Amino acid sequence: MVETQPGALLDIALVHYPVFNRRREVIGSAVTNLDIHDIARTARTYGVRRYYLVTPYDDQQTLVAELLAHWLEGRGGQLNPARKEALELVRVVPDLAALYDRVRTARQQRPLVLATSARKQPLTKDFGVVRQGLAGGQPALILLGTAWGLAPEALAEVDAFLPPIELGGDYNHLPVRAAAAIILDRLLAR
Amino acid sequence: MVETQPGALLDIALVHYPVFNRRREVIGSAVTNLDIHDIARTARTYGVRRYYLVTPYDDQQTLVAELLAHWLEGRGGQLNPARKEALELVRVVPDLAALYDRVRTARQQRPLVLATSARKQPLTKDFGVVRQGLAGGQPALILLGTAWGLAPEALAEVDAFLPPIELGGDYNHLPVRAAAAIILDRLLAR
């Protein structure tokens, strides 16, 4: 029997709609080049199966497709094969319904759906519990928010939140790229 | 007695010279805007005392000074006070000698100097050991490399390496921004 690494049971998604802006209005945010590269490299390091970008906008989807083509088929991947290897994890989906559909089909079951937040939330699952779940064969999908975080409309299918990454301090403004790295390390590092 | 948080005993430095390029030649790399912002925000989250940028180049130093002025004295900090708070940790030094001098003066003792590497190194100190040291009052300074990592010329005053962040896998191309986040979390999270 082939042993499945816990990372292979994990999918992550960076959600660009629906999220809050700084005035807590629901918006769609722009996809940024660096979020794609940084989080893909981290996901590849930890053996995550897929890194989904959720954006409903055609122009954003086209932009990502062009960027991926440069690295996966074009000159980028020839010059930097490690970057190509990371970006092979990336997929674009138009909305959360399509995300859930893709992951459920790949897993042949519904994954545990976890959201992230910089604030304390009522329903959280500790990192240790999720870590044990992955180690025990339970697939999971983590939603990361952009801009000022996931809007309530994004939470309909969410089972629980991961705890916020903070030190009891007063500062909760981690870049999503750093939060993704810390979360994957807490869930998957040996 | 005021209890010192472990993060307050930690300084980090992002080294732009001397580092390797992809052909393992010693070069000076360019300071990037995102390394400044992301690592400052992570450092602020974990209560790190200072985040030093080491670059010998006048034009790079000027660029950083302009960027910091925008956020610390100009419009940026008014619009986004959290960003200002993070960037207040940043200092620029021309070389490692100046870095050690500054930290030694602030600490009134020589800190434990730790380097980071994506490869296994002969002399490493485990995260748990460094974590205990910080909790016990031992100041430490962590050198993070840019480009393809710290060149041997950067290691003269280094006491030990932190272990590489990898999962026994074959992929060791984490962004330095992600590595910094994971290292601080391993050393300072409660």
C-alpha cells in the first residue's frame, strides 16, 4: 500500500470574491502575481494537492491563464523549473460552488471545509485537531481570504474556522502569504 | 518586574550582500518592496524588536529610505496605520559589521547569531533549543538570505544554522517571506 502524505489530502483556495474591503463592504479583489507565486511555492513545499484561485472576473482569469502559460509552457519554466513545479498546483475557478464541486469530485467525498480569519470566531477547530484529521486520512479544504477577509456570503459551506494566528497581541495584519505558510507548517510539518 | 516577551529578544536581518546567484557566484541582490512589507508585518505580529535590511548600495539605501518616509511620515501611514506600525521595525545597515554593532549595542551583549539555509548544514541548532533560549532571556539575531542564499563570506560571525524548513521532500524553494513567517512561528508562537 502506498502511504499517502498528509499534504496530499489538503487543498487550499485563495478567495477573491466575496471578501470585505476596509469599510467592510463586499467586493471582488484583484488577483496579485505574488500571491500566486508565493503561496504556490509554499504549497508545493508542503505537498499540498491543489492551490485554487477563486475569481469570477473574466479579465482576472485571463491574466492568470497568461501567467501560468508563461511558466508552464513558455520560457519561464525552462529558466526556472522549480517555479514551474510550484505553479503546476494552481487552478482557477469562478466561484465557491465550482471549487467545492472540483474538490468533491477529486476526493470522491466532501472535504472538511475550513475558513481562516484574523479575528476570533465562534466555531473553531484547533490546528492539532485538523492535523490529526489529515494524518488519519480526512481530506480538507482551506479557504484563505484576500483584502480584509472572507465575507459572510463565503461561509455557507464552511464547517469551522482555523484559529487566528496571533500571539494574544494587538496586531493582526499578517500578509495572507505569511498566514498560508504558517498554517501549512502547523498542519503538515513533521 | 516587567516580563519580556520572547519576540523582543529577537532581531532579524535580510541580507542582500553577500549572497549567491543561481550560478553560485557572490553578488549583491536588489531590495524588493514586498520583502520589506511582508517580513515587517510578520515581525510585528510576533513582537520582534528590529527588522534590518543589509545592503551596501547607496541607491538601494535611498530607495528604502524613500519608501519608509512614505509610510512613516507621509500619506501611507495615515491611510494604513497598521502598515506604519510594522515598518517602524525596519532599519537599513550597509554591512554585517554594522548590523552586529547595532544589535550588540542595543542588547548590551553579543546575541546568538543564527543563519538560515535551504540546505542541510553541519552545525545546526534545533528550533526547540533556540525557542527555549529566547524564553530564557538569550537574545538572538537571525540572518535570512536573499537570491540563492547566504554566501560563506556572510557566515564569519554565525554561531549556528537553523535547520532547513523542508518535509524530507525534494522541493526546497520556499520564498524568503514564507520562510521568515514559519521560522518566527516556530520560535515564538504560544
